[in-house]
Amino acid sequence: MTARLLIVGPQGSGKGTQGVRIAEALSIPVVSTGDIFRANIKGGTELGLKVKAITDAGELVPDAVTSEIVRDRLSQDDAQAGFLLDGYPRNAAQVGHLDEFLAGRGEKLDAVILLDVPRAESLQRLTLRAEQEGRSDDTEEAIAKRLDIYESETAPIIDLYEDRGIVDRIDGVGSLDEITARIFAALEARGIARVSA
């Protein structure tokens, strides 16, 4: 069975970690715009240099660039039987781009996993991650700015998806295993069962 999923939550909510767990259990790829951007930055590609300049300023990559990259990734063979999107769509314009692309293939999203994490918890996790990983884009100001952007731009897309009845709100505080179990309980209630335990 196919599973076309989106995982959303503020930076520091554990989307990346949970996304990998879900994708492995369902045998689908994680399509993370952040990972695609970071790989390009690391590789010193033209896109990477452009993205680095934007993210170092604490800004977000333009919709058109992001949508093009995601469409290209979702067109690859391993994403035909499903995928888990992380970091896209992050605003109403991108929701439109994704709807249009999926409709062209006779598809739609099956579920949106929303990891609910209080802002203070996100800030604490991100500050710790910045210290541990030495990430240049994780200054306190940049973190606060990205959380503000999430609250103003991304949170409203949840309303769009709630109107379609596909949002599962998951308490994102607790141990990794507890959170993963909550996610799978919600997915299984929608008839999306894991391929591997």
C-alpha cells in the first residue's frame, strides 16, 4: 500500500528523527528539503551556494526554488509508492504547488503528522543541537526568527489540511519511542500499517 505523508512541527520538534523512523517502517523515502539543501551546500553546488547565503541570513529559500526541487525528487522511482515530506510545504503557496503536482498524478496526501511541541522546548532543543553540532545557522537570533516564521507561515497550512480531515496532532514531548508509538497509533487508525516492525 502507498503512504503519502507530510510531517510538520516547529524546528526542534524531532521531525527529522521521527521522519526517518516512519519512512523505514513504511519502506518509503524521506523527502527533506533541509537535507537536500544541506547536501548541495556541502557539495558546493550552485544551488548550495545560493541556499547558504539565504539561510545564513536567517531567511527561507524561495517557494519556486523549493517546489522545483521537491517535484524533481518526488518524480524519482523510489517515491512512486509513497513518501514522507519533511519541511515542505511550509506555506499556502507551496501547498498549492504540491496539490497541483499530486493531482497531475492522480494522487493526494494521505495524512499530515503534526508534532506539537511548546516553543520553549523547541528553543531549548535547538540551542543544545547548535552547541553539539556547531551549526552556523543555529544562532539564538536565527532560531527565534525561524520559529516566528513557522508560527506565522507554516502553522496556517495546518488549518488547510485540517479542513480535509487528514491532520493527526501528536504530542511531541516524551521519549523518542513514546512519540513514535503515538504516530503509528494515529497512522494505523487511518489504515496505514507499517511494512516492517
